[in-house]
Amino acid sequence: MVWRVATASMSTPDKKRIEPEDHSIAETTAAELAPLYRQMLAIRRMEEASAKAYSQGKIGGFLHLIIGQEAVCVGAIAALEEKDYVVATYREHGHAYAKGVSARAILAELYGKKTGSVKGLGGSMHIFDKSKNFLGGYGIVGGHVPIAAGAAFASKYRGDGAATLCFFGEGASTIGGFAEGLALAALWKLPVVLICENNQYSMGTPLYRSLAVEDVSMRALAHGMARDRFDGDDVIKVKRRIGEAVERARTTGEPTLVEVVTYRFRGHSMSDPGLYRTKDEVEEWKRRDPLNRSRAKLTELGMSEQELAALEDDVRAEIEDAVKFAEESPAADEYFPYVVKE
Ligand SMILES: Cc1ncc(C[n+]2csc(CCOP(=O)(O)OP(=O)(O)O)c2C)c(N)n1
């Protein structure tokens, strides 16, 4: 038996690339970018609406927002087909929306209403929709990585040609479940793309206090797995680079570990004022806002202010309708631990 020795200089299948910070948007057309900008804006408005409802006491439990990170889930999921699967964390409202779950079903779930994606019994951290191949929504950090490997195993077993995207934070990469999922994905050559949304903080802990290396994608080397690493503020770049990994999964069945560097503008959850970061740091990242960058690119590509305003009005109407729907929907049935009412 020949063992492959993992080193940082290994040329195959090490696909890691790091490039200088670049604040532009990759080559694209308005036809490609406009729907992605619309999705990112809808996610941001939906998150803002949920923050408001939470502060009014209309949403209970935990609420983790993705504001600032929208380009990652939108770009990555844009590289998929309907048959592909997505598995995500408790910070998953945007991922669910990008995979086709409606703002109505997401907000109603947050409000604990019967019309929510899981009948109001799961709440913010447990959005799930089998009809969209959106497989959750998990609250145990890193615990869902083996679940994603399992979904990819099922695709390989059935030969359905689907790829699975698994999203997690950099904090999850220190968890046993992450190591187990990675090991199985590499050993069994499973068609899964493991996407580390490195927003640089696990709750209030900065990356350098929880990891011995800055580069999370290096963990792929231990498994001879392909890897990539890039800045995640450009939705088109995210789509292209995740697209390469999805193509690899489909054609060779090989997994990829992708680290996308990003930033959350707000605290870890609604109860976190984020005092462990300086105002300057947050402001610096806000200047790189993925939504502003996409909007500016659309103007450059010839979209008029009038057209952009129409798109933005359309998003506002969609989210206002979803809030109204959630508020007016009936409350979830009472939940008994051993009897789930249909
Ligand atoms: C196994 C486990 N340990 C601890 C927690 C508490 N917890 C919830 S979120 C979180 C931080 C995770 O950070 P990261 O993986 O970087 O993701 P992010 O929240 O930044 O998106 C922790 C420690 C948990 N939910 N599960």
C-alpha cells in the first residue's frame, strides 16, 4: 500500500490559491449579477426584519444573523442545480432562502408559526425543507459535517449525480465532528464541498485564539483533499470558485475544503453587543459590503438607477408580505416530546 504524504508543497490534489485583497467584482454581466444582488438584498432585509421582530419579543430563542456574509451563501448556492443538497448551521436563514425556501416560510418559522418550514417547531436554528433539498439548520457546532458526508454518500450510492454543500464557521473546524466528516469524505471520495465561512470570530473568540494556524483550508492536506481559500465579498467570485469545486465533486466524486474569508457586521447572536471588536475594524469591513460592491458593479454594467430602485422596491414588498404572513399565521401546535401531531 502507498500512503500519500501530506505536505504544504503537495501539488496534487492541493488546489489552494490565495490572492491579494481585491475589492472589485469578477467579470460578469448584469443578467448574471442582478438576480444574485436581489437575493442578497432580500436576505439582508429579511434579517433586518427578524432582528426588529426579535427586539419586539415576537421571536423567541436564539437568533444568529448573517448580515455582511450574504455573498457566500448566495454565490455558492448559485453554482448548484436543484437536485443538489445544502446542509448548514444555526446561521442559515440566507442559505435556506438561496436554496429556494420562501421568505414567508423562513419568517413564519422564526415566529414559531404553523406555516413555517417545519411547522414552527424548529425555530431559527432548524429551518429544513426536503422539497428544496435544504437539509437544515443545525445547532451543534460541527455536528452537521458528518450529516453532509452522509447525504453525499447517499448520492454516490444512488448515482443521482448530486453534490452536497456543507457550510460551517471556522470555530467548527476545531470540533471532532468536523474531523470525522472530513476523514470520511476524503476516504470514500464523496461528492461534497465543505465550505468554511471564516467570519474570524467564534462567538467572541478570534481565530488566532482557537487555531494554531491562520489558514483553515490547510486541514485538507491531512486527507490529501483538494482545497481553496479566497475572500468572500464578491458574489461572482464565490460562484465561480465554488463552481469549480462542485464540478470536481460531480466529475471525480472528490470532496473539496474551501475557506471563504468573510465578516459578520453584527454580534454572534442578538444577545451579543460584539464588544470584543473595535469600531474601526467593523467599519473597515462595512466598507467592503458585498451588497454595495454588487450594486456599484451593476451601475457600471449599465443598469439604471430606476431599474435598481424597481428591484429594491420589489424586495421590500416581498419581505413586507412575508412579515405580514408570519404575524398573521396561527401559532404552532403545542409540542409534546414523544407525540408529534400531524
Ligand atoms: C458542540 C458545540 N459547542 C459549543 C456550542 C456553542 N456555540 C454556538 S455557536 C458557537 C461559535 C461557533 O463559531 P463558528 O463555528 O466560527 O461559526 P459562526 O457562529 O462564527 O458562524 C459556539 C461555541 C455549540 N452550539 N455546539
